[in-house]
Amino acid sequence: MKASVLTVGDEILIGQIVDTNSARIAQWLGEQGLCVCEMRSTGDAQQAITAALDGLFASCDTVIITGGLGPTSDDITKHTLAAYFGASRMVLHEPTLKHLTELLGSRGIALGELNRSQALAPDGCEVLPNLAGTAPGLWLEKDGKLAVALPGVPSEMEYLMANEVAPRLKKRFNTGEIFHKNIITTGIPESTLAEAIAAWENDLPGYLRLAYLPSLSGVKLRLSCHTAAAHPNLASEVAERVRQLQTLIPSHIVGYDNDTLEGAVGRLLKVRGATLSTAESCTGGRLAAIVTAQPGASAYFKGGVVAYANNVKVKALGVLPDDIEKHGAVSQAVVEQMATGARQALQTDFAIATSGVAGPDGGTPQKPVGTVWVAVAAPKRVASYKLNLGGDREQTMQRASYIALNLLRLALIDDSCSS
């Protein structure tokens, strides 16, 4: 079964916002056994939306649309779909009106005509209740063609896809049982990982498909089977394949399915009853933000110091001014003292430190943009590493944070430095 994704909004075409909805919708569709054959973006114009629908329906029978369902004059997706599917009129959907009245009332907002218009739907369509926001979803069918319109707000789109659209698609297309197993890896580039597991991948049975899903924190490997019901021994087969993978890249696997690197570090700290602090320069607090985004982080994370200026490194972390003068702030000597200083000042078992040149300026021939030093201070020793990350400023800061966090994970696994 094939489907397409259409995002509507001038703000996407001019680069004002990044379209993350398409990727998330494609993921949902894949989990329901539908193949996404095309993605498009178009502006807030009826002619443009109609032309996009004509093109997409030429190669598939299902189009998921996001955007243009709000109450303002540029939100024309609903009226365009009404015309496209031949709806004779717009009708008031009473359950949506009731929801809008209660939702806005709870916020102290009176229901105006613009918000009331969101309760109007093309005659004959199925209205999908949106308990996460104000604009409901729309399910329209004609001559074997299906269009599903969702709000552009990511959280509202997510709610409708999970609670309304995905169950209906599964029932409509009878896609059967879909199986996915995710193996979360870190500390190894995608190309290096592919080479390391090439023989393993080539040995997979035909009904198991492998996907590489890279991110700034690492690479997720996803094993999928779209005919799970036809393979009664699928669970044991996958378990054996994962066991084989564990012998090939043991130090790079941090978890499975919905696990994360920060979650794996948190579990290791909890098991050891250990505490953590951070000292950050180039990452500007991002490392602490990643750690504390993990639920339950208060059990092990005590705090962090963002020592951006050299005098803060000296006064708050005890870095020697002579070492800054001699080696520079981006150096092994300084980052190790930052880690040790944070561990002592905040009285933790472990500390992570970062110092680097995030760019776009500030680089030198000796220390180009993307040069980062990270250090992990453990009970028995301090380890430091020089990174050459390149890339833009935000990516450098994020990648350095995850790499530093992974170095802590390895230190926690290594009894010789953490006991």
C-alpha cells in the first residue's frame, strides 16, 4: 500500500520553519505497513494545493495532509478539500464546537467567530476529534481516494496520528502485524558501523529489513518485518540476531527500542549509586540540559557550571591561570582541571567537562572551528579526549555533548576507573 505526505504553508516554503511533520508522519505510516512514495510542500493557495493533490493521487490512493486548518484567513486547506472532494456545503460539527467552547473557556477566552469556524467541516467527511488542540482532523474519501487532513502544530498532529489516524489506517488496509526492533548505538560513525556489521547484515533472512537511522547522538539500527504473523519464530530469530550484534559492537550498543544514551548513563549512575556534575564552556549548558531532560535525573545529577569566560574557569573551577595563558582555554590541561574542579566543587563521584571552538569564528590554524576537548573525572583518574567535529555551531555543541556523555558511559562501565 502506498501513501504520500503533503505539508501546506507559506512559512515552510520561505524557510521560516523546518518541516518535521513529514518525517514523523512517514514514520507512523511505515509502522502501519504503508509505503511512503512521495513528500511535497506547497503554499497557502487553493490552486497550489489542488495541483499538489492531483499529482500525488496520480501515484497513490492515500494522502496525509498537515497544515492550514487554523482559524485565520490563510488557513484554506479545509475549504480546498471541500471543493476537491465535491462537498456541497460546510456543516457545523457540534462535538467540536462543544470542545472548543470548553477548551477556550478553561483559558478564560470567549469563543469568537474565527474559533467557531474551526467547528465547520465539509459535508460528508469524518471529523477526527482533536483533544490536544482546537482544529480537528478531517477524513475524506471519494472514488477510492483517501485524504486525511491534520493540523500543522506538531503536538496536535502527533495526537491525531496516534489516536485517530493510525488505528483507522490499520483497519482500512488490513496491513497485519508489523514488527520493529531498535538497537541504539553510539560512538561509531554510520559508515564505520555499516562496515563492522556488513557480514551480519548480509546474513539476515529476507523477511527482516535493516535500516540505519543516524542522529547527533548516534545511529539507531531498526530491524523490521512487515509480515510478522507469517513467522511464528520471529521473536527468537530476532533475539539471536541481536545477540550476534552484541558480540560485534559490544561497547557501542547503549540500549534498545526507546532507550537513549542519556537514559543508559542515568541507569548506570543509579546502579552504582554515583553522582554527576558538569563543567561546560563551548557547549553552553547543553550537556546539563540533555542529562536533566531524563526523568529521575535528580537522583544522580547535582548541578553544573557554565564557565564560558576564563575568569569563571579560574574562580569557579580552580583552573590555573598560567595553564590558560600557556595552553589556551581549549586544551587538555584546562579541560581536565575543569572536570576535576567541578567534581570537587559540587562533591560528585563523576564530572564531565567541555571546552572548544564552536564557531563560526574564533578558530586558528592550530585549533580550527570544531576543535573540542572533553574530559571525564572519575574517582580514580581523569581521562581527556580531543575531538575534531567541524560542522556548524549548533551541531558542534550538540555532538560534543553526546560524545562527552558517551565517554562517561564508558568510564562507568570500566571498573578500573570508576570504583
